[in-house]
Amino acid sequence: ADDNVYMEKTSDLNEYVLNETGRIFYGTEDQIAERSWNYGQFDAGVLEACLYILDRRGMPHSARGDPVMVSRVVSAMVNSLDDNGVLVGNWTGDYAQGTNPSAWAGSVDILRAYHRGGAPVRFGQCWVFAGVMTTVLRCLGLPTRTVTNYNSAHDTDVSLTTDIYFDENMRPMERLNTDSVWYWNFHVWNDCWMKRPDLPDGYDGWQVVDATPQETSSG
């Protein structure tokens, strides 16, 4: 009960740690669809691949009991940007050099291939990154769920709001209007459950982590 990822309800543990399959939602707010995903966190070779991911990043063993640090390292390593992580993102429509992201039905083959070859696997999009993230974190004992969001706000100026600026004549000031909302698409990320002793009281519980590669922020 003193562990930072302790969940009181057995039903929660069964769903967010032990459940090896699930559904990932996609589509639009008006036309929601779903796909089955095999997380396979207890399949042969998956634990070895998960530990390989931590080793590849050079994560000290002394930090591996901290779910905050583990979730941050895994979210960085599930995509290939900067650190030759697990999956290469591709939104071009040309997947001739790898696997179409829509063809994946689970995480196991991806993680085994990465562990076996040491090279990023081609290709993934947001639901694939999130599915692999769920597998790795559940395998390492962190309660994790895959979350789909429609109408995602994109805040570019760290104001925590989406802003539209007008001049004195009520004409939009386009050079300042860089915030947006993705009305036309969905995005998939993860929540993991943990206590946050590094933050003030009241921040324990589900924490958002996103393994899909983004643009750089503050360098």
C-alpha cells in the first residue's frame, strides 16, 4: 500500500495492469470507430524488450523504482526521435519501406523486432505509439490505459488556453493566431496511475503521458 503505483481495487488492477487486450478508439467525434489491440505484456520476450528499452536510454537502476521517471523515459523511447527508440512515425501515406501503421494489431511483434534488431521499427502513428506504451508500462507494473481524444487543443504559447487575437478593427491577427483545435482528427495517448510526491497534495492519480513525437518545446 505504500508503493507509488498502488491501486486499492482489485478490479482496477485487473483492468489496468493485468488485462492483455483492449480496444483503441479512432475516427471523429461524429463517427467513432474502434480497433482491437493485443497488448501482450506477459508474452515471451516482452519483458526483455522493455528492460532493453530502459538500458538503451541508459536509465540508472536506482531510478527505476520511480514511476514518474520510468514513464518519462518510456514515453521518450517508444518513438525513434533523438534516441533511436522503438517506432518511426510516418504520416506521409507512403509505407513502402516498412509496415502500414493500420496493419499493426498489437505490440508484441513490434517490441520483439526492436529488441532483436536494435533498430527502430517502421512505422507507427499515434494509436500504435499509445498501444506500445500501454504494453511497456503494464509490463513494468505501472497501471496504464490508452486514451483517445477528439477535438484536441494545441496551445503553442504556453498560456493553457487556445487564443485568437484581433486588431482594433476586429480583423484576425494571423501572425499571432498559432493556437488551434484538431476538429478533423483524433489523437491517442496514455494515462498512468501514480502518486506524485514531487508535487503538492492533490496531484496523485491518472497522469497524462504521450509517446507520439511532437515538435520541440523550450529546446
